[in-house]
Amino acid sequence: MKLLKFFACVLMLVISTNVVAGSFEAKKYEFGISSGVLFTGNVYISLYGDNVKQNSNFLFRGYADAFIIPQLAFGCYFNYSTLNLDEDIEVFGKAIKKSGTPIWEFGGTIKPRFIINERIAIKPGFSVGHRRFAGDNDFSKWKGLALNGSCELQYCLSDKLRLFEETGFLYQPYGGNVDTDVTFDPIVYVVFGVAF
């Protein structure tokens, strides 16, 4: 019985995905901007020998997607935030400021799209990019590999305008500079925005 209910739910999802509204199918390109919160996480600095707490902070995101079919998009993205630590850090006479160090990144994305009905769609996504920490000295200028995941919930107001909420994470498995490695586990974010 549970198996029948499961298949019925899957069938309804397929039917609602196939009977898509023109508002989602009509557009071949989509641009979005959003802002929200990057939550607390730990940044590992190898020369320091320990994790440094990154406090919650704002996050600004922008993206451009091109749909090769209504259910799949390839695109690019841009993120901007700042480093927000508990305290100033000094390692062998080299300083990392407590806050204000800009963090920006850009890269490519792949996003499948599941159209629930004529007003609602879900867009999970995966992105690979280049991340930079623009510190005020050579020690605090870092580069890194950005591997991010996201899930976007869209609500269609019209053919040209959509509101969305996006939850995701920022991850850096590799990075740093000639002095030190800088990596961090996934740090969760939540943003709200508009797409057109």
C-alpha cells in the first residue's frame, strides 16, 4: 500500500512537471540577485595550527543561468562577503585583521529545475569556482577552490519576475598562499532575492 502511494506521488510530480506553465518554460535565460546571512563556521589556517571561528555575516549573491532545456540550466555566479573573526590573529609577526577582509568568488554552476506547478519551482545546484580573500598584507591574501551546493525555492509572480529563497553551503577543500594553507568545511547560508 505504501509503495502504491509512493508511485502515485511520483506520478503526480511527473504530471505536474510536464504540464508546466508558460511562465517557467518561456524564458531561456534567468538573472538573479540576493542577499542574506552566512552562518558561523571554522576556517583552518595551517600555520596557525588551529581553526579560527568565522562569525555569521552578510552574503551577497548574483547569478546568470541559461536553460538548455526547461529542466536544466548552466550558468555562472558571484559571491561577496567579508571575514568576521572573534579577534585579531598574529602568527610569527604576520597579522590577520579581526574583520573587514573582503571575500569574493566567481565560478560556474549546473542547476536542474523541478517545476512543481505554474507558480513554484525548485532548483538544486552545484557550483565550482575561484575564491579570494583580499587581505591588507601578503599573509592575509589567500586564494581557494570553491565547491558549493544550493537549493533554490522560486515563486513566480509573472513571466518576468520571480521571488526566491535559497539555502546552501560554501566549502573550500583547498586554498591558501605560499605561507599557509587555508581550508574550511561547509558553511551554511540563507539568502532571499529576485530573479528576472
